[in-house]
Amino acid sequence: MNIKHNVLIGRIRNDFSEIKIIIDRLINAWEHASRTGDELYIDSVALNLHSFYTALERIFELIAISIDREKPQGEYWHLELLRQMSTKLI
């Protein structure tokens, strides 16, 4: 492994640490919303789901740039990024 890959791995590990925090918050908010019906906690669930996806997308962008050397552009770049990440290597 080269230095560039080590940097990528470090960044992904940092993002996974953030994702763990997001998941914990999401679970706590969902449990509270389920018990109480408090709509503010439902809003918190939605916000944390968005944060979860954004963190994953950031990891996918890092991989696209570092490994594939190409990040999709244009109106549908989010969809194309998901397709790029789901492509099997031969």
C-alpha cells in the first residue's frame, strides 16, 4: 500500500467514527419518538438519516477521486456515484 492509500484509509476511518455517532443518535431519537410520538424527535431521525447518507456519499467521493480518479459530474452525479461504487471489479 502506498501513502496515498493510507491517507484514504485514515479519512474513511474518521468518517466511520462520525457515522457511528450518527447511528447512535438516530437510534436514540427513533426510540424516543416511538415511545412518545414527539415530532421533534422524528425530525431528528430525518436529520440524522440525511447526515448518515451524506457521510457515506463523502466516503464514496473520496474513493472515486483516489481510486477511480474520476468523480461523476452533472445533474445526476449522485446517482452516477452510487452506480460507480456498485460496479464490480473484474
